[in-house]
Amino acid sequence: MVTLIRFILWFLIIGLAISLSFAKKAEGELKEVIEVEVEVAPVKENIREYAERRVLEEFGVGHWKAFDTIIVKESRWRVFNAHYPSGYTKTGIKSSAYGLCGFLDQTWKDMGYKKTADPYTQVSACLDYIKARYKNPNKALQFHLKHNYY
């Protein structure tokens, strides 16, 4: 009987040792899997926050409201479906206006940009355009309010 109890204890101890060995190995493998799965791409800032930061960097304090007003008039900050509302200009010609800033195909080319759905690139192109043509968003908005385009 004592021999049977010793055998059972020995069997349990060996089984426990083997289980611990497998558990440690599995834990190491699990840590490797978790480390790989935890890696994430950096999160881009909201497009309006990005635009506001860029306007502040480029033109200083006092220009954000004008820039925001232009974008609201042109696209209402609709990034992916920002086309000329009726699809045609006032003269009946199909408009190519597209994006946050309502750029025509020619404007994209003139500014050295490819027409894109990327809102961050659209903001950069718009800021470059405003700087080149009007010097700052406040002057661009003044023109826009008089002529309904900029």
C-alpha cells in the first residue's frame, strides 16, 4: 500500500513538473504574441485640429476663424464627398471643384499637388494656395465674401 501511495505521489510530482514546464513555455510564447499584437500605428490628429495647428504655425493668431469659414463655405468639412454642390458652375459647365477647399483640377495642378482624398494633403494645398494668392486667410475670406469664391 505504501508503495502504491509513493507511486501516486511520484506520478503527481512528475506530472506537476511537466505541467509547470509547459506552462512556462506557453507563457513565454504568449508574451511574444502579445507584444506583437500590441504594436499600433500612431493616431493622426482630427483634421480640424490639424488644420487649426497648421494655420497657427503658418499665419499666426487671428487667422483660424477666417480659414474655418472658408472651408465651411466650400465643403462644410466633408472630406470624402466635397464636390461642387450642384455639380455645375453658374455658366452650366461641369465643375471639377473637389475637396475641403473646393479646388478645381487646374488649381491642384497649379499648386503642384495631385488631386487627392487625403484631407491632410488638402489642408496643406489650401494653405499654400491662400499664402500664394492672398497672403493670409483673412484676406482670402474678404475676397470670398465679395465674390463667392477665392
